[in-house]
Amino acid sequence: MNDFFVILISIAALFLFIIIVAMMRRYKRCPSDRILVVYGKIGKGSDKETRSAKCIHGGAAFIWPVIQSYAFLDLTPLSIEINLTSALSKQNIRVDVPSRFTVGISTEPNIMNNAAERLLGLTQESISNLAKDIIFGQLRLVVATMEIEEINSNRDLFLAAVSSNVEAELKKIGLKLINVNVTDINDESGYIDALGKEAAAKAINDAKKSVAEKNRDGEIGQAMAHREQRIQVASADATAVEGENVAKVTIANSDADRREREAEANRRAVAAEKVTEARALEEAYAAQKLAEQVRAERDKATQTANIVVPAEIDKQKVEIAAEAVAEQTRRIAKGEADAIYMKMAAEGKGIYEILSKQAEGFDQLVKAAGNDPQKAVMMMIADKLPELVRTQVEAIKNIKIDKVTVWETGNGKDGKTSTANFLQGMLGSIPPLDDVFKSAGLELPNYLKGTNIQEVKPAEKEPTESK
């Protein structure tokens, strides 16, 4: 019963751990260069209206499984080149306005929702093309409401009008206008060039007119001097010289003022262009830096997938192969050990069976001898007696005697010749059976010794005669 409760608690703990891990995997954090868009079943906002998506910038959110999902919007700025040509101005003069616009997805709450509804899932190129179409239309509209003099001379007013109109339309799809840079303005009819020439000619004519008027005053003074004859000659000459000097000073002052104004206008134009170009470069470098960082992370992930993961797989393959070889070796060794064990067990069992049968045979032999071990041994010896005799005979059987010479001297005793004595001596070298049995601690029966049984019994012996 305790084991059942332990298993039940373990299953519950495992299930709770799986739920916690799944909940942690569904908690998503939003990086600073992106917008987290949560869509699905979102609920109502503060205005009690149902929302299609929830946008989060610089935070985190829990994504409910099944009923919700998520995606990211990239905040990387987009630089769009707009080469507007043949746009009609208010004076119906066609002008070319080449420019460059920098836009990006806005992080304002309401505009972020517009971006989530209209730009989610689009590529950067698709977003750029969509913004380009909007900018083209609004730029033509602004050019149509202004005269060429205003567009050319008052660039700040022109840029303010363009920014106002374009940004209002871009907000509808979730974009924000970051920067506008108009590089140059040209027209097909040469009206802008004519305006410049007109201004230059007007300045020249004004100067010439002033000179002519002063010359006229000099002539008038000279005429007055002639009229007053010689009395006023000196005074008239002085007045003429003074008037001429004043005219030269006036001309010089006019030229100086014109050059000063032209220099100031050029300075402001160059400064404005430099500032705009610097801002554009700064934003472009920032965007390029972010892109390089993303590319570096992608390359790192690619190298990890191409090198580290295959190496880990190869390592696991080697380990698995080594374990397989070790397991095979262990099993072979175990099989050989089992075979040796079975062989030894079988041999031991065979020896045991042989000794058991021999013991049973000995037991039956003793019982057949009347439970007399001595007689049982005698019976065994009698059974093996032919083999013993055969063994004694084998002792001289294999002696190779090619030639034996016996010298007969005639000194034989008891009728025995030298040849008979030789053979008797050779056979006497074989140990008698009685000696063999005695060396083993046994005694041959009397009937095998060749002794008469009656001679052995003391009661049956004849009494010796006394001398």
C-alpha cells in the first residue's frame, strides 16, 4: 500500500513538473529591436472593444497554448529611394524631386496595432514597396499644392508639408517617418534656371541704372557749371567728383550686400544638407550594425549546427559501438564460461556416477562374500589373477635374446644341466605373487601358494621321532 502511494505521488510530481516546464516555454520575452504580437483569443481592451492582437515592446507575455500564438515585427529602419519625376506643381510646371525617405514600424500603442493588423507576416521588401507607393502619392500631392518658387526657395516649408502628409498616411499601416532628404529639384522647362538668371540680371540692371543716374547727375552738374560759367566751374567739378565717388560707393555696397546674401544662403543650404546627410548616415550605420549582429548570430548558429552537432552525433555513435563491442565480448566470455562450467559439471557427474556404481559393486561383492572384506578382496584378486600372471610373463616376454651360449661343464646337481639352471635363474628373477601381495599388505590364499592345507594345520602334523 505504501508503494502504491509513493508511485502515485511520483506520477503527480512528474505531471506537475511537465506542466511547469510547458508554462515556462510559453513565456516569451520581447527584445528591444522587435515588437511581440500576441494574436488569437486576446479579449477586450480598456475601451471595451474586442482586439485582434496585443502588441508588446520591451516586455514579456505568457502565451496561452491552443488559444493563442505569437510573432515578431522587426523595428529595423527601411531606407527608401524615391525618384519622383514629372510631378505637376501648382503652376502646372512639371518638376523632378529626387529624395530618400527613412521609415520604420512605430512603437506607439495605437500605431503598433495597425502594424500588427496590416504588416504582420510581410517581408522587409514588401513593407518597403508598400511604403514607397504611399510616399509617391503624397509627394505628388504636396508638389501640386506649392509653387516652384516656394519649393525651391523655402525648403523647410516643403519638407514640413511632405513630412506631415506622408507620416499621416504611413501611420494608417503602422509605419513612422524617421527622416526626409530632398537631394535636388529640377524642372523640364528650365523655369528654376530662369529664376536664377532673372535674379542675377535684376541685380546687374539695378547696378547699371544707379550708375547711369549718377552719370546723369554729373552731366547735369557739368551743364550747371557751364551755365554759371567759369565762376562755378570749380564748384561743379567738385560736385561731379563727389557724385561719382558716391555712385562708386553705392555700387560697391550693393555688390557687397548681394554677395553677403548669396554666401549666407549657400551656407545655410550646405549646412542643412550636411546635417541631413549626417543623420541619414548615422541611422544607416545603426541599421547596418544591427543587421551585422543578426548575421553574426545566424552564422554562429549555422557553424554550431554544421560542426558541433555532427561531432556530438559521431561521438555518440562511437560510444554506442564501443558499448556494443563490450557487450558482445561480455556475452561471448559468459557463454564460454557457461560452456566450461557445463563441461566440468558433466565430467564430475560422470565420475560421480562411475564411483557410485563401483561403490555399489563393492558393496554387493562384500555382501556376496558374507560381509567379509578379506574374502571380497580375495574374490577380486581371483578375478584379476589372469591379468597378474600375464603381467609377470610380460616382464620377460619382450626380452630380445638373439643368441645364448651355455657352456656345459658336467657339474650339474640333482640331474640338472647348466642350461636348466640358467633358465631357472632367469625365471627366479620374476618376483613371486606372494611377495607382490605382501608388499601391498595382503596375503595370498594357501591354495594359491601351492601349500597343502593339511600340512598347515598343527593338529594334523605327525609327531617327530625323538632320537
